Amino acid sequence: MLVDKIINGIVRHHKLVTIIFAVLIAVSIFLSTGVKINFDLSSYIPEEADSTVALKKMQEEFGEALPNVEVAMPDLTVSEALAFKEKLLALDSVSGVLWLDDQLDLAIPLELQDQATVEGFYKNSVALYQVTANKDNAAESLESLRETAGEEGAIRGQIVELAEAQQATQSEITRIMLFAVPMALVILIIATKSWFEPFLFLLVVFVGVFINLGTNIIFSEISFITQSVAAILQLAVTMDYAIFFLHRTNEYKAEGDPLDVAVKKSMKKSFQPVSSSAATTLFGFLALVFMRFKLGPDLSLVLAKGVVLSLITVFVLLPALIMLTDRIIEKTTHRSLLPSFKGLAKVVTKLAIPILIIVALIIVPVFLGQRANNFLYGMGSYAEGSRAAEDAKMINEKFGNNMQMALLVPRDRPAKEEIFIERLEEMPEIKSVISFISMTSAAIPPDLISEELTSQLLSDDFSRMIVVSNSPAESPETFALAEHIRELSAEIYNEGEEVHLVGENFIMTDMRDTIKEDNIIVNGLAILAVAVVIAIAFRSISLPLLLVLTIEISIWINLAIPYFGGTNLNYIGYLIVSTVQLGATVDYGILLTQHYMDNRQIMGRKEASEKSVTDTAASLIAPGFILAAAGFVLSAVSSITVVGELGLVLGRGALLSLFMVIFLLPNLLRILERFIEKTTLKANFLPDRLIHRKDKQELTHNEQS
């Protein structure tokens, strides 16, 4: 058979296999340096979304984006502020700067002009500039702005967020691994019976991780979130493949098989259970492909590819390394450092009724709570104490929030444009509206308006209004304002008249709506895919329901904690964890259920339940704790708010899944056994009455003796 030939070839040519993988690692590390990283979450909104269409239209008509960063300079006179504006315009990374002179005639004393407009740009000798900077290399743009502004200047806006993400992504991956790897190593040392095996596990999984990072070159780009979390997640969710394989090899060796025979047997016998385990994780990740918000497919394809590559390294590289290092494994064997879990198994059985009652009481509240969270959709806040946070605080204290918007309306409809401007200025949130019409109807004569500013406000077909509102980057009020302006534009302009609304609030609104629409589809597909894999593996209708329900309850509890704690939850983290936690931790339930089904063929329900917990607890704790540790390291180390929050929720979710599999699932299997038996093909459970009769006969025999 072809499979036997492949297995024999890997074992016979194990040195060549090792050399090939060494070359692959070197090539992959080199290729990984060429992978392009995308730091702009707004670029993942569907192309047909209103904000995406509007942004493209604005770039076609005006060739530049909205102001994306604010620069505040203290202690400047008006003439000094004008000179500083020229310094900003001279920067290579800056394509446009808006200040007070673009809206008012500075020949007229400021005291005689509209104070709301003046104080939006110049207040207490502090000048605030609206700058359009190059966001393709945000880190360089921010650096040049900070050099120009000096220590006394303050900068906030999209460029700062993108630059922070760029710098953090480049520097934090190594730091995350430096924390996560030692923690995983300690967990593996405790969970295994050899001092060397943990290093072997990590080596094999890291090979898969490096190859995955290198093969990301096949994508045009990947998101900074994917780049930040993919390696650590791949490490955490695929480690148990290597553990299972090596343990199976050791079992065959203990039975007396020679090393090469034991390895071959392990490759053949463990492929089905390991690949089934990998399939649940794989399909959980692949469900994200169906998100319209394109961050989902981005993360999905990288993680799914990582699972496949880890599976290949486990079944190709690990056998070769076992052949090379078996003597070291033998010499470094030690007694188990884990205790017996018989006591835990008895506790699980005794707590069956209380656990089921508690779960029944909380299941509806946690389901509703996790759906009622106050969600955030953007990048999140700056790290406390950072310059970015201090700058944002200083500008907010002086000028409040400044949400930038651009409204493109037909140039040949000036009457409607004037109505639109009037209606906008009536809104309490709107701080200023800059447009060609409003400026020429004000104190500034048209011939005094610079050609540079005119080109920013007029194109052949459109008139552009630059609108600033006192709205935070993300809040219910921000979404409400975006929706209100869209309704207003639809009211003023007819359906055939093109109106395009551009701004972070419109982008965030579309991101919110897109992700919410994705939620039901993605979660539904993930659950269905995982359930189908389990149904095929166990040839059962009921077991997929019980296993998925067990993990889903832990997911609901996990995601309801922010709601009951009164804290916000990033929706990207919510959606990703909903699928990743299911795909990564349902394996724990599969392992315990497989043991229970096997044990029930030779013992009663209670005994099978307790033995299943006793036999699997050690195998479950290692991957569960490694996944939890990986999540908590992401939370502690990453300065990217969305990544840190994703890590916290994932780490907490791993522990909750582990707890539910050990304490809830065995009792569900025991109590619902008749339902399982009737809906599972060839369950072959040993009838409990035979067990009781056997126990009674043994008791009578002992009494007679």
C-alpha cells in the first residue's frame, strides 16, 4: 500500500527527512521577512460597503484622504502658528494641513470672528492642525511629526494608532514567545515522563510555526492581528498532536516492539484520532472564511494552514526525530510528576447533581449576557502612560474630540448644499463645516481662497465638505451621528444624485453592521462543521450535540463575564474566540468521550465515567494549560489593545472549556446514556444490570468464604 511505503520511507530515511526540514525552516525564515503586514482594520470592510465606495470615490476625485492626525502646538502667536503650518507642509510624509487661515480671514481680529470656529483651531495660544499624513508607513510619518513638534507638541489620530500597531507587531512577537515558550516548557515537563520530550515537542511544533510564517508569502498581505496571534495560537492548539503521537510510540515500545516498528505502528494507528482532532480545529478556523469582514478570512486561512502544516510536521518530522533521539529520551525518563486523578474523578461523580443544577440555572443568563455586551469595533485605547495616551489626553482637554468627516455632494446643486450645511450646523455635535460655499459666503472673498484649498474642496463633479464633530472615536453617539447624517443626506438629495460620506464614524458603523451580520453565519458554520466531524468520528447523532453544547456553554460563560462585569468587549475578539475556542478545545471533549465509550463496553456507567476522568485528566491539562498560558501571555505582553483582549478572553476560555469537559461532560454522558446508546451506531454498552448482578455474586461469594 502507498501509505505503508510512505511510512517505511520516512522511518528508513529519517536523517534525510530531518535535513529537508532544516532547509525548509531556513527558507521559511527568509520568506517570512517579505510578508506584507496590513495595519488598517478599515481596509477589511467589504468593497460594496458605503464607506468603502465613498473612500474610493474621494481618492478618485481629490487624490488624497481625510486629515488623519491632529498636531497641537502650545505657546504660539498667530504668525508663529502660520509659520509652523508651513513646516508641517514641508514634510515628505504630509500631503495637506488645515488650520484657522483656511476657514477665516486672519486680517480681521480673531476677537471679532466666530469664536466657536476660532477655538476649534486656536485656543489659549495652542494651535491645533488637521494634518493628512502618509499612512502606508505610519511609523515613519509619526516619527517625522514628533521630531517637528518636539517634546512640547502633542499628536493624536489614526496615524498614531497605525504606528503603535506597526511598532508593537514588529517588537512583540519575540517578547510573546520569550514568555510563552518557558511556560509551555514547564507545563510539558510536569505533564510528561521525560526531561527531553518537552524540548522535542516544542521543536516539532516550532518547525510547523516557522514554515507557516514563511508560507504566508503566498498571500498579498496579512493583518497585524493575524501576525501577532497566529504563531502563539498554532503553538498552543497543535501541541497535543505531538504529545499524543509520542505517547502512543512509547506505549508500543513498552509492549516490546523495536523502535522502528513502534514508530511505524504509531504513525498508522494515531493518524485517525489525531487527524480527527485536527479536523475539528481546522473547520473551526475555516468557518471564519465566510466572514464578509475580511479580517476573518485573513486569520482563518493562516491558522488553518498552520494546523495542516503542524499535522505534517508531527507525522513526518517527529518520527524522524524520534529515531534520532530515542536514546536521549530513554536516558532522561523520570517518574510522573502529576498526581493520580482518581480522587478528582470521584469528586466529579459526587458533584454531578449540583453541577447540572448550576449549569441549568446559568445557561440562559450567560447566553443572553454574551449577546448583550457593549461591543467595541476599533483598535482600542493607547497603553496607559505612553506618549500617545498623554498626547491624546492633552488635546482632548484643550479641544475635546475632533471626529473628521468628508461629505462629497454634487457640485451643481449649490442650493441643496447650503441646506445640507445649515442642517449640519444645527446639530450640537458639529464643531465646524469647511466647504467652498460656506467660505465664499463668509467674510473671505473667493479670490482670496488659495488654489491649494480650492483643489481640496472642489473637483469637476463634486463639492467636498470637511466636517468636524465633537464625537469620540467610538461610542453609541458616534454611530448615531453617522446614521443621522446618512439619513439627512438621503432626505436632501434625490436617489439619482451621488452623495458619498467618508470618515472614521462611517467606517466604524459599516464595520459594526458587517461584523454583526457575520456572527450568526460564522458561529453556525463552525458549530455545524465541528458537529459533522464528531458525528462521523463517533457515528452518532447525540454525541455531537453533547460535546458542542459543553464547549458552547463554556464560551457563553467566558463571553458573558465582560457583560456582568460592566466592561466593554472588542467584537473582533468576541467573534474570533467564539470559533477558535470551539475548534481548539472541543478536542478535550472528544478524547474524554472516546475513553468513556471504550470503558462502557467493559464496565458500568459510574465506573466508566470515573475511569475516563482518571485516564484523561493528565492528557487534557497539558494542552488546556498551554492554550490558557498562551492567551494570558498575549494579554500581558501585547500593547495592542485588541490583541491583548483577545488573549485574555482566549486564556480564560481555555480554562473554562477544560473545567466543563472534566466536570460537566462525564456526568452528561452518564446521565444521558440511554439517549446516546439509541442514537449511536454500535455503541455496544455493557448493560448495567449485568454489572450489578456480577457485583452481587461476588459479594455473596465473599460472604460464603
